[in-house]
Amino acid sequence: MLTLTSAHETAAHRWPAGPKLAAAALGSALIFPVQALPVIGGALLALAALHLVLGWGFTREAAGRLWMLWPFLLVLALWHLWTGELRAGAVIAGRMVFAVALANLVTMTTRLDAMLAVVERLLTPFARFGLNPRVLALAVALVIRFTPVLLDKAGQLRQAWRARSPKRAGVAIVLPLVLTALDDADHVAEALRARGGL
Amino acid sequence: MERNLTHIALFAALIAVLGLVPKIDLASGVPITAQSLGIMLCGTVLGAKRGTLAVLLFLGLTALGLPLLAGGRGGLGVFVSPTAGYLVGFPLAAFVAGLVMEKWRAPVGMAAFGGAFLGGLVVLHACGIAGMAVVLGKTLPEAAGLALPFFAGDLLKAVIAGAITQGLARVRPQALLSRG
Amino acid sequence: MDGIEFSGVEYAVQGKPVLQGITLSLHERRIGIVGRNGSGKTTLLRLMAGLVAPTGGTIRVAGVDPAVDRKAMLRAIGILFQNPDHQIIFPTVEEELAFGLRQLGLRADEATARVRACLAAEARAHWAAAPVTALSQGQKQWLCLMAVLLMEPATLLLDEPFAALDLPTQARLSRRLAALPQRLITISHDPQAVAECDRVIWLETGRVVGDGAAAGVLAAFRAEMARRGDSDADTDLGA
């Protein structure tokens, strides 16, 4: 399955995942209480510079992923134009863009298996409470295996619908999809049991 | 034990698929993304505990960088964006929907609608509105205004969740783990 | 090789009998089980593999109850499901193959080494990281067979192994199966698939109605199927 890791191979891809995650968490926590516009502006510039150092193609991809924030930026702009508190609006918007861009940076430069390794390390202390990292790894593998399978099934159901209806597929395809998920769950449980179970 | 795990994993995949399929028609010609319908169904079909775990697994994989959210979004960024409150609300919504289903011995369709309404509408939007208020620096009523346009669609989704759960109870009663 | 013993086995789902009065002692190297859809063939296989427990009677595989001692069963019995998509658990070829070995207690690096060696021996080293969704139906079937064979079970259970395969793939798979040293128990609705077996068992509505050398049992089976095919009715819902 596709992941959100950037195909633009950068230096940041080689930085270890744990420290990257910690730095991003720290950065978001530090920026949140800040009210001074120059500080936020500086942080944004620094982050933009870091992107540019990592590469132009990478920067463009990162900018594209911030696009999902436009409705909120629009709402903020309209609201603060109305109330006249433009400075306060800029602080909120800048803070939001910084936090999202910083988090995206980690996602874009860290492969799924590196992320999973961090999670497994973090969860080790919980093993004594019955949270088995092996079971978690199995659950993750199952989701990655079966999301495309169910997506495929949804596509088949839509096609079967289209073959007999001029309209777009309706919610009627959801129940058969749920049944497929339930059946697959039973089959995989049996396959697991056939090879030794949990 | 194996069945618990596979049900949780397959429903996590189902939530993703309902968000990733091109929009489907709700009633007459109103397209929706069905991701929150998936959240409701986790609760009403799997029950509170397994349903919550399925949602947590789905969110965990999203956070790790899989594009499983509606429209192929994902990664850590969405967890600090204005809609982060909705993500926090997802597992709570499934839990509440499952709990209503387990405790309220009404007919299946009725209980599933009640659970989906309370979890997928009340609890989910309460969390989502709180999140928007924090990130956008607005008061709760102001943030609620932003969520208002989505209430009608979500109410309809709760009705659909009720109908699907009832349909499932009819064709495959033993599959309804929330009433197991 | 130790055999598989059924004595007075019953299996019912919600009170409705699926198998009744099954007493069998299976020792031959190649065994076929034939019957129509719904005759109880697959349930018989599930019982042998210990995936379900009988509602009456006892089953012993090499002396142990397959539904209870799952650990012993891993080396005793491997099962190839009818639909490879129901068997493949992992997203990549390598993970799928390594899983069974890990279940047998191998360390992750040992399992990976064995998988790599197996793939190399089969001239499929480049498959290791391939996503399972990219495989054709025949390739998926091959993957399932390898995943089971890596665990080196004494007996292999095959559920309609040729059902979804095109003719060249069928030929390749049956050549491969014929060369295996293991005991094979094959179920099929197609008499051709079990014609070479040492012994054939015919199941009908949950009971054994024929048991013996392939030629005799299959001749009777073919005649009965032809007789039924001539009548048009297929109206029994069975519920």
C-alpha cells in the first residue's frame, strides 16, 4: 500500500525516527503558548528554510500537503477581518501551519517500519499489562494486507451496481462490504489457527 | 482470541475503505464520505471494546503515515490540525455506540441508531468542536458554528448505521458481536 | 507415518448435523475425498486439522487430539485452503512465508534466512518484498503451498487445490504435489483430481457412502452424479 513517506529521498530520511518524533512533539508544545508574532514568523521561516535545504522537490510536495488547511485559513481570514484583530488571526494561523508542517515533515521523512520500531520500543513497558507487541505487529500487518482487498471488493460492488443502474452507487453497497469484512475476519482467524494461532 | 484480533483488524481496514472509496450517494444524489459511518458500525457491530480497539488501530496506522483518512490523508499533521478533535472523538464515538448497543435491549435497529446518534453525532462533534476551538483560538459556540453544516449528513448516517446493523442482524445474526 | 483415526465422529452446527457416524482409519500415502458441494468434505478436513472440534466421537492424529494440542499439529498437519485469499495473512511474500517458521519457534533472522533460501531454490528470490496483492491466482496458490511446506508437516490437506487455476498452472501444481514425500489428503468434487489416489472416500450428506480403491469408488460416484444431473430439480435449500 502507498504510504505518505516522500519519494524525494532527503538527508532527513536518514535521521533516526525516535529523535525526529521527539523534536516534532517538543516543537509543537513550545509554539503553542507563543503569542508574539515575530517569534512565530521566525519559526515558520526557519522551518521553510529547513525544507529548502532538504530539496526543492521535497519543499513543493510539503507545501502541497498543507493545502488541506485552506478552509480553516479562509475562515480565520474572514473572521479576523470582520473583528479587526488581524494580528491575533495571524498568530493563530501561523501557529497552526507551523505545527502541521512540522508533523508532516516527520511523516514525510520516516518509513513505516521505522515508525513501527519506535512504537514497539515505546510499548515494551506495557507488555506486563498483557499488551503483546507481536500481536500488535500482526494486527498492523492484517490491516495493511486487507485494506486493498476490501477496497477492491468495494470497487467490484460499485461496478455491479453501475452495470444495472444509471446512478452512482448508494449506501446499499455498505452492508455487503461489512459482510465481506466479517467473512474475511473468520477466514483469517482460521488461517492463523491452522498455522499455530496467537 | 484469533477471531477477536482478526475482527478488530478487518474493521480497522473497513473504516479506511469507507473513507477511501469515491463518494457514495446518500439518499437522492447527496454524495458523502462514509468514514464516520465506519466508526459508528465498529461500535454497533463489534461492541464497545472491540469497536474501540479497531478505531485505535486505524488511528495508530494513520499516525504512523498510512493515508487511510477520507481523501487519502494521514500522517502526524492531521493530529495537530483543526480537525484533530474529531480524530480524538473517533474511538470515544465507537465506544459509546457499542455501549448503547450492549446495554440498551431495544430492537437492534433502534439501539444501533441510538448508539450511532449518541456516539457518532453527540460525542464525536463535542470532541471535534472542542478541538477546533483550541486550534483556531475560538470559543466553543463559535467553533460549533463551523460544525453545524455537517449535522444533517451525520444524522442521516446514524439512521443508515441503524439500518445496516439491523440488516446484518437479519442475514447473519451470529455476526453481531455487540449482542453476542 | 502415523495415521489419522476417526471414531464415531459427529459434527453439527446449531443442532443441524453436517457429519454423522464417521469412522475411518487413514494410513495410505495418497487419499482422495469426493462428494458434491455441501456433502461435508471441507468440514471433515477442518476436523482433521483441528480447526473445529467434533460435537461427538473422537479424532486422533498421530495419537493426539488435533483440536487440543495445536502445537503438535503444526508438524503433523498442514492445510491448503481452497481460496488462497483466505489463507494469506501478510502483505508481503516474505512475511507470509516467515510466519509459520516463527510459529515453530525459529528466531526472526533464522526464519528470514530459511525463507530467502526457499525462494532462491524456487528461482523466485525477487519475490521476497513483493506485495501479495500483485500475485496471480496461481502464484498465490504457490505461495500458500510454500508457506505450508516450509513447516514440514507429515500430512498435507488440500481443499479443491485446482478449483481456480488455469490448465498449465494445474499441471504444474499437480506435478509438484505428486513429487511430495508427505501424505496427501485431497478433497474435490471432481473425480479426475483424485483418480491417482491409493484410496478414495465418497461422502454424501455427511456420511461415508463409498470407500476403497479409486477406480471402483469413482465409477460409482460418476454414475450417480450423471443420474442426478439428468434430473433438473435443484430446489433443496437445506436450511
